[in-house]
Amino acid sequence: MFKIEDFDIKLDTEILGRQFVYCEEAESSNTVLLTYPEYDKEGMVFLVENQTKGKGRSGRTWETLPDQNLTFSVLLKDSFIGEKPNLITLAAGVAVAQSLENLFQLNVELKWPNDILIEGKKICGILCESISNNNKINKIVVGIGINVNQTNFASSYLINPTSIKKETKKVASRERLLSEVLNNLEKTLDLLNVNYKKVLEAWRERCKMLGEKVKIVDKNKETYGVFEDIDNDGQLILKHNDEVITVSFGDVSLR
């Protein structure tokens, strides 16, 4: 059972997590914050133990075991969305990476655009979804799934999974980790609105694929080239032969 008082005592934010909902079961934490009018406060965090329709990128499912991991979403509105909403996924990745480094001294790698790896194995995924009206984004929901104390993974995966417990051989406090992620996320989002290039630099420092030959798969299309950089909107810059291509979506792997 998640102990809310243990989480709350370590929370050091102004807004994120100050409105907090804990739920045993829901279809998806992202879906709840996107569609339920009673959960519409800025900075609200919705933590669910069991998702019946957990979502990953490209329509994939996100599976997790109750009481062992962290599956939660954060609702962002006006003051957090700012001028660079496309960079929020990368900012969230930086915040989670900092948290894993600070608490568990793990060697964290960020994989474009939304995966967090340890020694090439996936420990966290991030899914941002938004609602817009007349080309204005009204709200963004940042969904984060972190493998914490689960050690057995039955299904097949694009990237082999791992967890904090598998890597450290110790049970991790989910409450402490969630408060650390939210503390770092609020700081990173604030920085994003003041100096977004610092957030991009923090992301680049943890991306081991930069400068490597990669394959990008988008549906049935495959593109090959060198992962040159990310641009100021977080898009991947790919050097393909003598051509430079900007990629906004796809699954990246080393060639």
C-alpha cells in the first residue's frame, strides 16, 4: 500500500502534487486527468496501482504490477506549458533521470524521445498527451511509468525491462521516489520556461546515441543515418547520406 503521509513529508513543491489522488484501479491515469472534469486542477497528480487500459506510445499498452511500481500522471496548465510545450517530454525525462541518479546512484541513459534506460534496459516510459482548442493547448498530461520493485517481466518487449530493485538488489521506497520526481519535475519545468537550452543540454548529457548510426522506425517506414543532435523543439536531427532530416516521431535503435 502506498503511504501518502510518507510521500507528502518529502514533497517540496509549490504546485505539483499538492492536489493528489491515489486510486487502486483506473483505465489509465492519463485518461482520467484528460477527461474527468473533477480532476482538473493544475499540478494535480493521479497515481493508480492497476491500469486496465495503460497506454504507451503508438497505441501500445503499458503493463505494470499493482503495489510494486509507480504509474502516475501530472496535469499541466497555463503556468507550466509555456512557450516550448514540445520539450515537456524531454524535461520529464531529465527530472526522472536526476531522481534515479540522486536516490539510487544509477547510471541513467535517456533514449529519444521518451524512454529512460539503465545499461540498455528500460526502467521508465513517458507519454505526454494534450487537449487543444483553436490551436491553443489547454492542458498537457504527463504520464510516467517507473519500474520500481517488480523483478519478473512476463511479456515480450521492444526493449528488455529492468527495475530499481533489479539494479540495486534493494527494495525502493515508492513514496520517496515519487516525491523526488515531482520535486525535480517542477524545477525542470520552471527552468524550461526561463532557459530551455539548459534543459536540452541536461538531456543531451544523458543520451548515449548522439553521434551514433541509428535506425528510425515510424509505422512501416525505416530510415537510417547518424543521430546528429536534437533541435530547439526536441526533434531528432538525422544525417542521412549528405542530407539532414528532422524527425519528430519514431522508434530509434542503434544500427
